[in-house]
Amino acid sequence: MVSTLLVRAAKSEQLERFATHNRVAQMVARRFVAGETLEDGVAAAKALADLGRTVSLDLVGEHVTSEVESDEAARAYLDTIEAMAAEALRSGVSIKPSQLGTGLDVDRARARLTGLAEAAAAADLHVTLDMEDASTAETTIKLVEALHGDGHDHVGCAVQSYLYRTPDDIERLNEQGASVRLCKGAYAEPARIAHQDRRSIDVAFERCTTALLERGTYPRFATHDHRLIGYARREARRLGRGSDTYEFQMLYGVRTDVQQRLVDIGERLCIYVPFGRAWYAYFMRRLAERPANLVFFARMLTG
């Protein structure tokens, strides 16, 4: 219940104004967001690279309301790709399709994404399309299919195990040879389209994990749950997949102890590093995912 309320609160403009002007909220957000500038994001990425991680840089922001904002987001991502290339950072960038204007004009958004895919290819970087709320899922999958049809096989996307449609989406993406980031899902979706209880979501995650390891191209398992990590490792061994054929992904600032353990045992680990001024919605979803995060925030606010 609390998690659902927090996810919904992520859409509140009033709460966003409070949080972005509140010193304590800004301090807590820095636990999950590298900073507000590209320089902050690159600095965090370099520090993680020194610890044996790769990174996926993400400019926070979604659902732009004008073509001008979409162009600005595309330009900012091009700057991000160029900065990663200059610093020889790996592995790529994560982009929300709505940030490039899919809610305004899908064809123009695709053109922007194509330009970024070309720049990323030149820099030997991977592009992951984030999966947003369920209403954007079909558009996101179709964008990956279209880009692969144009030869951009370094473009993949995230899928969410709590959506009923995800196993079918995985099969579509496997057929394309697209790399898939599997996560649980962080939006408040209705029961008619998504699993609601934790156990059902975890079982769905496991089934998707097996499908990706059986037929997928370099699966990326985005979870901090040690049980799901263990399941993925056991399935990889059962299916004869080496640790160089998949990776785990974790969020910046979350379960750093588990991150280090994975590196120590020789697993590949990529850290999702968000940066930018529009951090509020991302921050609220991180609070929703783990009650401990909310308790930490409340203690900071009260004293």
C-alpha cells in the first residue's frame, strides 16, 4: 500500500516542488542520483569503473511536453555519449523513449533515437531503452524492432516481470537478437495487466530469466534480490552459459555490499547511474521499492 502511494506521489507536481527545494530531500536523493550535471554522472561512472563495474548512464526525466524539450534531451544524451567515449567508459546509456518525444510524435522520436544509436555505435556503447509505464510497452518494443531492422543491433530495452505481456515481449526481442534488461517493475499497474503480489512477480522473474538464458542475447538481470541472483547463476550453470554471456545490473547507491560480492566472485556487474535535475520521480520510485529507504528519508526529515 505504501509503495503504491509513493509511486503515485511521483506524479505530484506539488510534492516535486517541495522535494526539489528541500535541502534534506536533496541530500537523500544524492544517495540514489549521482548529481544534477553530466560532470557529476561521469565522475560517479569513473569511480565505479575503478571498482570493476561498467555503467549505464541515465539522464533522468520522462514524458516531455514539447518537441523543443525532446530535442534538448537528445542533445543532452549525445553529450553523454561523447563524454563516455572521451573517458573510455563502458558499457552505455539508458534512455526513456518518452524523453525523446514518443508521446508527441513517434516518428520524430525514432529519428532522434536513430541519431543517438549511430553515435553510440561509433563509440562502441550499448543503448538500452528503459521500460516506462505499461502504456508505453508496445511502442518501446516496436522501436527496438525497427532499430534492429536498420542494423542497430547494439540497441536493446528493459522489460518488467510483473507485466503479463512480458514473456511474449521477451520472445519477440529474442527473435531480434536484442539484449534485454529484466527488472521487476516500478510503476503502479492494475491487476488486469500486472501481477500484484511479490511472490507472483518473483516467479515471473524466474521464468523470464530462464527464457533469456535459453534463447536470449546477453541478458542483463536487474535485481538486488539475492534469491533471484542465485537463481540466475544456477540457471546459467545448468544451461552451460559462461559468466561472459550475461550480466547483473544494479542501481547506483543500492546494495553496494551485494555489488561488491558479485564482482569478487567474478560476475559481470553494470551500475545504472542516473543524473540530472529532473530527479524527483526517479527518487520516489526508489523510496517505494524498499521500506528501509523510506524510513531513512523520514529520519532525515525529522531530525
